[in-house]
Amino acid sequence: MIAALSKALDLAEQLGDTEYRLRAMWALYIYRFRMGEYRSALALAERFRAFATETPDPFDDLIGDRLIGIVLHVLGDQPGALQHIAPLVSADFSSDRHSHVLRYQYDQRVVTHCHYAKILWLQGRADQATHIAEGIVDYAGTNDHVLSLLYALVQAACTVSVYSGDLVSADRYVDLVEDLAAKHGLETWRRWGQCFEGVLLIKRGDGAAGVRLLSAALEGLSETALYLNRNLFAELAEGLRAAGQISEGLELIANVLARVERTEEGWCRAELLRQKGELLLLHDTPTSAADAEACFRLALDVARQQHALAWELRAAMSVARLWREQRRTIEARDLLAPIYQRFTEGFATSDLVAAKDLLAAMR
């Protein structure tokens, strides 16, 4: 594949063929991205963007920014990602929509809005993220490209609704994913629907059934399909913890963290570390509490470095619960309260409701 795409790029450059130069660079970028070679993908995205400024199509350089922004998001640089993605949200990609689908697989408005929604949620702007996710599903549903609609559902609507604790909306989106996948014979998308169905079972207290469904669905997806949804392993770890399978959960998290640290796929590292800490609390060893606190503190540090306020709140709640049990209530409140106070929206989401209740209990 690499040899063929590299030769295609060489030929396109020799012939001055803009169309195939962009197609070849995009395909090489996707390959590097899916293989977890994010720094190489970023270099290709920057090369794409530099060339795109010289083409007559005004959308080419916007798509280059989108490619850069998504890599930065996955690497954990949420401010950098937002800088590249946010200006594109108001762009009208509709005039070149058909050619963009041919070149880049999906409607570019859909892809841009999906990642914008995820970045907003990570930065603590859950209401805006929900609004964007709902809007892009509505938009995608009015067009005739089923893959773009499925992308909007999985990468924005299902993800943001689950993160926010809106399980009723998540149910509706999951049903739509599974119905569309069945109607069009799209097995990979059916498994994405099953992933979120398993997550919902875990969230509703049926850890064993959720683990079975989520684990089977993840195993049915190729490793190269998981690059934007590695966070689902944190949900699986939560299910294993709820089902009492602590050793299995720790083994899972260790393997996923090893990959994340090797590839620099850092965007969900804080949540994986937090889940590791929660598992360690239930691991019956003399150092369980200390080991768990170390994980929670590292999760806090990672979240702060990435400006991922949503992950920071979750990590702070885990620390606060532990300290409260250790009768370090003042320390717990002093840690959690300033983080909670930095939020300006999303107060009906499950995380913020839980944080408010925890702070009230420690008053």
C-alpha cells in the first residue's frame, strides 16, 4: 500500500496533477494515522496544508487544517486542535461536497463538526458540544451519504451523549447506528453500535452483560479502526470493575496504556489512568490506596497539561472520594471546588451533578 501510494504521489508531482497529489497525500496520512504513527501523520497533514494553499480550490487549505487539528486532538493538544478546527465550523463545504466525499470518504462538514464537539467536551463545554453533535446529526440525516451520517452518530452523538450522561439520547443514537448498519450491510458500523450498547449496559449497572457485549464488539474491530475511540477501553475497564473482575481490568488497562504511551495517543490517557486507580483501590494489597492515589494524581497532571477540564474533574473527584474516606475532607474539598468552579456550562451533565453532590457532602 505504501509503495503504491508513494509512487502515485511521485507521479502526481511529476505531472503537476493537483487532484491526485491531494488524494495520495490524504491516503498516506490516513494510513499513518490508523497505524498509530501520529507524528508522521502530522508531518503529512502539514505537507498537505502547505500544498493546498497553492491550489485554486479555497477548501483545500481548510481540509489541511482539519487534518492537522485531528492529529493534534489525538496527541492530546486540545488548544492546538481547537485553533485549527474552530475556524472551519462556519465554512460552507456544500458546494464541493460531492468531490470531497470522493476524495476524502466523508462529508467534510460532518468530520469537522464531530471533532469540534469532542474537543469542546474535553475542554468542559458540554452544552456546546451537545448542540454541535445534535446539529451535525440533523444535517447529515438530510443528505444521501449514509457513511457520513454514521460517522456523525458514532464520533459525535453517541460519544458526547454518553460522556454527558444523557443515556436516553444515547439509546436513540445507538438504535439508529444499528438500524442503518443492518439496512446497508455495514458490519464494522454495526460493531460500533454494539460498543456503545455495551457501554450503556455498564452505565445502567449491568456490568457483566455490558462487558460481554463491549468486549466482543471491540474484538471484532481491527486495531486500525480504534484510533479515534481508544476511550472505549476505559469504559470496558469500568465494566470489569463493576463486575468484580479487578485483575482482568488491570491487565486490560496496562496493555492499553502501554500502546497509548508508545504511540503518544494521549487524548484519553488521563481517563485510562483514572480507571487504573479505581481498579487499584479494589485490589487487595497493602499499598492499594497509595498506588491508586498516584494514578489519580498523574491523571490530574495529564489532564491539566492537555487543558482537558472534563478529564481533570473526573480525576479530581476520584482523589476527593479517596481523601474523604481517609478523613482528609478539607483537602478533598480544596482540590475539587476550584475545578468545579471553572465550569460555566454543562451543570445538568452526570459528572457535574456528581461533583456538586460530592462537594455538598463535604461541606
